[in-house]
Amino acid sequence: MFDEINKRVKNLDALDIGLIKWSVLFFALIVIKVFPQLLHVRYLILIIIVIALAARPAYRFWKQ
């Protein structure tokens, strides 16, 4: 399954990846509008989540 996804991702260029990032940002805004209680999460928890989610891609990027 992941091999097929990796083959398809190789067809994307920088503009496609940038557009995906923007679409995720706006999807997050929609989620926050639907669930406004998410705005009351502590910043420390959000920072931990960001670091946890970015750790593997950052490691793989800087490893090579």
C-alpha cells in the first residue's frame, strides 16, 4: 500500500505540496470553527504535538 502511495507522491512538485499545505491549514480552520473548545488547549500541549509530528520528517530530511 505505501509503495503505491510513494510512487504517486514522486509525481508531485513543489507547487502541489504547497497547495496541500494550504488546504490542510484551511481544513484545520474549519475544524476549529466546528469545535471552538479546541482553542482552549494549552500552548505547551500544542508545541509537544507539533514536535512529535515533525520529528520523523525532520530526522529523515537532515539524515541525508
